[in-house]
Amino acid sequence: ISSFQVYIIQVSVGNHQWTVKHRYSDFYDLHEKLVSEKKIDKNLLPPKKFIGKNSKSLVEKRQKELEVYLQTLLVKFPVTAPKVLSHFLHFHLYVS
């Protein structure tokens, strides 16, 4: 039986707000696509850790790092987010 952490992301665009849930592996997949398609710095994503991966302190630290990661991406693409990032944040469901 394996357990995993789900990270909850609050997204706000104008008057629209919604919640998106992703595992670290989803962030990793997003990052790999952005590295290959948009030449994002490969070291931008916080590293995957195996030991104590579900400890409360590691989860909180990683949550903060993933938040910084997403904020950095949104600053890097201020006008139009890449399709893969828009899909990851579910823009297509909430913003027309």
C-alpha cells in the first residue's frame, strides 16, 4: 500500500477562484513538458525526495516550494500561459 500527498492549489483570475489538486508527479510531468517545450530551467522544480516523503515538515516545505514554482512560472508567462500550464491549472474550465 503506497500513500501519496495531494497538493491543493488555490487559483484566482479576476473574479474567478477555484481549487486544483495535484500530486508531485503531476508537477514533475508539467515541468518536463515545460523544459522541453518552453526551455524552462530544469532546476526550477523542487527535487523529488524519497526519505520521509510524507513527514509533515517535508510536506509543508515542499508545498511552499511548489507554490514558489507556480508563481515563478506565472511571472515568466505574464500574458499567456503555455497550454500545458493552463491545462494543469484548469484555466480551460473556468476562464473564457
